[in-house]
Amino acid sequence: ARLSELYANLESQVVERTRQLSEANEELERQRTHVEQINARLTSENRYKSDFLAIVSHELRTPLTSIIAFTELLGQSIDPANAAVVRQVEEVEKNGATLLEMVDNILETARIQAGSERLNLELIDLNDIVGMVEAANDSMALKRGVAFTTHVAANVPLITSDWEKVRRILVNLVSNAIKFTP
């Protein structure tokens, strides 16, 4: 009788545990479905955001490039003796270049988030990239009165990387260093 009672009690516990597990599984399935729906919505919204950023950035880039080009032409036609106008045109050109760099960064961010940005891995020499970045930023450093020199140790080996990405990283670091160095 005692064994029968224990067996019946055990059976009722198994039934109760089975019911609880079944309810837990149903709840987990509801939560999994909900999470899948949220992920799908977030993926869709992220794609829309990336597309929007790419379109807006592209639409900003086109007139901005034109403004910079016309500012350069204007700068070439100004009498160098008119220091105030030369300085104003240089300021417009500098701010246009800064804004273009920001738009390019937004475009790149949108491409990365959209998954369309790919690394173009190749063997690169850091000396070449550093030299190019130095040459491109010398005039800005000179205008701001900032001493700017570079040095790459002779024993730095060739590396496998994306040449353009490394160049952009160095350009951003150097231009920020020049801009924010008193």
C-alpha cells in the first residue's frame, strides 16, 4: 500500500512536471517568435536607416564638391594682397573640406552598416602611406603653425591590409591632431 501510494504520488509529480515543462516550452516558443519578429523589424529599420544615410550623404556630397571646386577657382583669381578676402576664401575652402570629410565618413558608416563595405586586402608599405598622408597635411599644419613630422622605423615590415582604409585612418588621426593642437 505504501509503495502504491509512493508510486501514485510520483506519477502525479511526473504529470505535474510534464505540464510545467510543456507550459515553459510554450512560453519559450512565444518568446522566441517575439524575438524573431523584433529582429526582423530591427533589420528592416537598420536597412532603411543605412539607405537613407547613403542617399542623403550622396546628395550632400555632390553640391559640396561643387562648392569646394568653385571656392578653389575663386581663390586663384583673388589678389594675394587682399589678405582679408584670401583668408575668408581659405576658411570657406577649409570648412568645405571638413564638411566633405564628414559626409564621406557618414557614407562609409552607412556602407559598413549595410554590409556593402568590403576590405580590399593587399600587401602595403606603411612608409608609402605615411609619406602620402604627410605630404597631404603639410600645408594645413603650416597654415596652423603646427610642427608636423613623421617617422616610420626602418624595421616595420610590409603588412596585409586595406590600403585606402589605413590611409583614411591616418588622415583622420593627423588632421584631428593638427586641428586640435594649439
